[in-house]
Amino acid sequence: MALLEIPIERQENEGWFYLYVPLDGIEYQLHFKYNLRGNFWTASIALTDNTELVTNTRVNLNMSLFGRYVDDRLPKGQFLVTSSTGKNEDITLDNFGQTIILIYDDLQP
């Protein structure tokens, strides 16, 4: 089992950002947006040719982002958002990319 922390680079208080992540020989585009009305983040994943695989799924702490979706083009592992402090904290506009981090688990034994 290999865990990979995916660096989140975004401007402070910026409510959206893209990440390009190469996994399993394929480069994926992750798009995160903050919903100001509901105070939560959503995540989407696409291929680099803009083929959308999953759009606007809610980001929850310690839960797989795309695990409930079935598509052979999705990465074989899972993306998790977790707290680097070990605390059960809300994912806010300010802390995503600071104390809230993005992890990829390749699910290999």
C-alpha cells in the first residue's frame, strides 16, 4: 500500500483550483470548487482532453472522493481528504491545502 500526498497549490481564500496528477500512466485533471452558500468543497475529475469522469461530488473528510463511482477510466486507487493534525475538523475555504490535505492511496497490498 502506497500513500501519496498530492500538493495543493492555490492562492489564499481562492475558491477554486485545478491539479494535474499523473497516476497509473494517465494524467488526470482534478478540479475543486468551494460552495459559498453551503460552505463546502466539491471535486471533479477529468482526463486531460476534458472528458469528465465525475463532476461536483461533495468533499468529505476521510471519505473516498470518487469511490462510489464506477468507470474503468478512473484511477484504480482512491483519493482521500484528511487532516494533517489528526483532528476531525471541517474543511473550510481557508484550511484546504493547509491542515486539510489530499492523499492518493493506490490500494496495493
